[in-house]
Amino acid sequence: MGFLRSLLVFSILVFLKYLSKIFYRHDFAFLGPTPANPWKDLRLVVFLNHTSLFEPIFLGGVPTSFMWRLAAHGVVPAADKTTDRPLVGLVFKFVAHHVIPITRERDETWFAVLQRIDPKSMIVIAPEGRMKRANGLDLHGKPMTVRGGIADILNAVREGRMLLAYSGGLHHVQVPGHIPNVFRTVRMRIENLEIADYIADRLREGGPENFKKSVMKDLDRRRDEYAPEEGKLRLSA
């Protein structure tokens, strides 16, 4: 069943990739020192600047080898309010080998994510834990900030490569509650880091007692500095 699920997930991801390439242009660029194959052997993918449930559009800019790894070894925590949606939720349940609904609280659903991590896993997480609205704030009118769960993931993985994916935002494609636009350019900037080095840097910065706060602060800073500018916001009727 595991291999059959991997094939099913991979087929869905490939379909979404080429559907995206038909309707959108993809402006991807790498930042800083970049390995010869920056998509290979990743243990952790951190997606920053979460703005829309249409973010599978970004699959149009990633290689199929990355999608196979996601299908075979991907671990994706997804908000239960997303996976419970009738159509969108069904799609999100098949974006990785293990898609684990979470409540966004530090409860048994979060520990289920940590328990799924093994030496072959590639974890994909949106560490802000909620979605930015068109006014630049979250649903409750608060600024978007990284939450502390990403520190738990780093401590669980400990080593290997981490890819930080800075989204340019998708409000010019689809604002929550509005009809999506097509034939737009979606932008992403990408940074490759060694997890062990990143953990060591954060420990030097804040010490073990402030490791989580140091990670949250650093990722907020990187997102604000490196996320590309979104296309012109255009609301659909």
C-alpha cells in the first residue's frame, strides 16, 4: 500500500505541476551558496509567506525528482480546517506520502507529526501556522510571525539540508474568498542551508534556553528580507 500511495501522490503532483505550467509563469531564483543539485537529499523544506491555498501552483517550478521524494517520503503537517474542506481538503491529503492534520496547538496531533519523522523523511512545513490575508495580517488582524513548532522539527531532524522557500505571495492569483486569476507570474526565492550549522548558529545567538525564540526571530527576518515582491493585487468580482 505504501508504494501504491507513493505512485498515486506522485501522479497527482505531476498533474498539478503541468496544470500550473499551462496557466502560470514561474520566477524562481536561488540565494547564496547553492549546491549543484539544490533539490536533492533535502530533509526539511520551510515554506514562508503563506498567503493562499492555491500554493500547489508553485509545483510548476520544481523538478519531478523533488516531487517523487515528496510522494515517497514527504511528511506534511496540514491544518485540519484545510484537510476537512470538501474539494481543497481532498487535494491536500494527497500532496505527500504522510499528510497529518493538526489543530495548530501543541497537542497529540503535533506529536503525531514528530513521530512520523524517520531518517528518510522530508518534512515540508509552513511555520507561520496560518494564512496571510490581503491586508497583510492574519485572520484575526495580527501580524504574521513564525511559530515555535519549527524548532521541534529542527531538533527532531538535527542534520542534513534544509531548503527555505520564500514565497512572493499569491494574492494577485487568489485572495481567500475570491475567484482566482490566471496567466500571472508567481515568484519564489530559495535558500539552501545545512541544518546542523543552522542549529549551531541559533544556539550561539540565544543559548539552549532561547533556541526556539532565536529560530522564530531569524525566520521572520529572512522572510521579510528575501521574499520577493508580489504581483499587483487584483481582486476578482
